Amino acid sequence: MKIYTKKGDAGDTSLFGGQRVSKSSLRIEAYGTVDELNSVLGVSLSHGIHARSKELLDEIQKQLFVLGSDLATPPSKKIKIDRIQESEITFLEQAIDELEEHLEPLTSFILPGGSPAGANLHVGRTVCRRAERLAVECSKEDEISEEAIKYLNRLSDFLFVLARFENKQSGNEETKWLPNS
């Protein structure tokens, strides 16, 4: 199988089910940003992260493939695909609760940074927020599953907590943001 098909040379692509849409459509932007996020998490994994972080990110990368398919397939289509479910949202919430047990409560905003893995997870959090904004915007014009949007919201919270966890595991103190006043 060749990697290039030439079908998108005119600036459009196919959704699952065969519908052709512009590559600049909000749906394509949303699932393309989820793909970008998955790559950012791959970079985080390359930094030699804590074993529990690796377990969690391995699972999340798999979930992001499901999310990408979910966003690429309008819910009204009769196509049978895996979709993000409440169970994946619960997985993230349980992981956040578990990781927070190892962290000091926040008393101020913190600046993104720290270890290479921690800083990269902060980048992932911001890419996730962008994917969420795009999915929400797309949902105003097209049908997007509610679970996909909830998942993205919870995932950005998880990535923030995981960045803090990684920084603590690597001995990097958080830099508090203190207003100048």
C-alpha cells in the first residue's frame, strides 16, 4: 500500500463514511489537533518519565486514536466505530485523583516548565485546550459527541496534573506566578 493517494491534492479529504470536506473544516482542525496532541505526548514519553506516567500516557495515546475517529465521524452516521465513552472520562478523573495524592495543593498559579517531560506535558495541555476549543466550535455547526468534548476538557486537567507529578518526580520545583503588585 502506498502512503500517498493524491486524493487530497485539491484541498479536501474524506470523513469516515466517505463524505468529502475541506481540509480547513473545523472537524478536520479538531481531529488534526488531537493527532498533534498525540505526537506531543509521544515526545513526553521519550523523556524517560516515571513508570506510572508511562502507563497512563500509553493508555491515553490509544484513547486519542479513538477520539480522533470519533471526531472524524459524525454521530449520525451508521458506521460502527469505537467512540469515547463515559468510562474514558472516569479513567481520567481517577488518574487525576491518584496523582494529586502525591502533590501539594496549589496555592497560586504556576508557570509552565520544569523537567523536559513536565514542560512538554504543559505544551500538551495547551494543545489539548486548542483541540477542545475547535471541537466546541465545530459542535455549533456540526454534530460532535458530548463525550468527546467532556473528554478533552478532562484530559487537559489530567495533563496539568501529570506535568506537576513529573516535575515532582524529577525534583523540579514549581515556579509560582506572583503578581508584581
